[in-house]
Amino acid sequence: MARRYALDTGVLSLHVDGDPRVRPFMDEVARGGAEGIVTDLALTEFQYKLCQTAGRKMAETQGKRIRSSRLRVVHSSPYLELAWRLKCKHRSRFSLADCVLLAVAQVHACRILTTDGAFADLREPRVSVQVLPVT
Amino acid sequence: MQILIAMNSVASHMVMATITGRGMMHIPAGLRKQFGIQPGDKVELRPTKNGILLDRVPTLMEGFGTLPGIGRRIAIELLEEKKAELAQEEKAMRAEVNRMRRSRRGEKVRA
């Protein structure tokens, strides 16, 4: 079975930053060696933050780049039923957007690529985690 | 990297292409090379008043490292915002639980 990665907003940000830790994963996805999944919420958050810091044009360009790439942008809706249950379980640890990511990762048996250390000792079935800390 | 497919004008340096029954068109090798168009690339077709603008969409890896410094700043801001939101949510939740407990004990509860 091909490797699957579920990327959070922080990792998308490190990608445009040129962080060398992200490159191998993105290369693997771009080559088709692994599947990369991004939630629509994460992409929205990414574009919103880009718009704030680098302008609307850059947010549009980067969004277009991701949507037309091998990264798969998934709609959150089918995962929300699982997401709220996960939010109940990890209430003070994860945001609702994190729980949507976690639900997607659980359904598709992904490795979560995240900048958030709160995921480090996560124990959920079918999910593994790789934290890329930022300081 | 943009090619404008102009309507009703054929200049001497232009090449002709034929549209097939399924709407497909061959872009000559020279133009593909000039504009860096590779097999598998995505292009955006945008109608303009002068014709159809064919715009190559940059690949995922071409986006790598395009915003040095900014991307990291965004990642840090996101974590700080999330931490603050979760703390706020927790505070609100505790206040609500305490309010409900006081209410159950029959204490006077502020609205």
C-alpha cells in the first residue's frame, strides 16, 4: 500500500518557506511515490494567512499550485461526524481543524505531518505522526 | 508564462493549429519549449477581450521555498493562535461547568 501523508497548515507554510525537512515528503508526493492529503480547512487557513502576510495575489497563486498538484484537497464534510467525536476526546489539546485532519488521517491511514508538538504522543488507531517543530 | 490565443488575427510569426472535434489543440514544440510547458503540466484557460489566455500553472515543487522567512513566520503564528484559542475555549468551558454546578446546588447564578 502506498504511503499517505496528511499535511497540516504549518507544513504547507514550511513548504513555501523552503524548509529542507519538508522537501523529501513533497518530492515523494510530486513524483507520485506517496499520496499527500490536505483538508479544505487547512488550505483555506493557509491562503488566509498568506493573504495577510504576502498579499492576495500570492495567496491565489499558492492555492492554485496546490489544487492543481498531486496533493489531494479533501472536503471536510464526510469526516465531520468523526471529527466532533475526536474533539470531545481531545478537547483541550486539539482545535476543531486539527480534529478534522485527524479524522481524515484515521480514515485513510495516514502519517500526519505537522508542526504542532501536541500531536507528538498521539495514540489513535491507523495514524502515525511526524512532528516538524518550528521555533 | 502565458500564451494568448488571439481571435481573428494571424501575424507572420504565428503558427496555425487546428482544433479537433473534441476541442483538442496541438501546441507546437517551439512554443512548449519557449514557455516551459511539460507533459502533465496544468494550464489555465482564461477568456479575455483579446482572446483566450493560456497560463501554465506552476508545479508544487516550484512553490518550494518561494517565501523564505514568511512561511516559517506563518507556521509560528498559527501555533500561537491555536494555543490562545484552546486556552480561551478551556476557560469558557470551566466557567460554564462551575456555573452549572452552582446552579445545581441552588446558589444564585449571575446571567
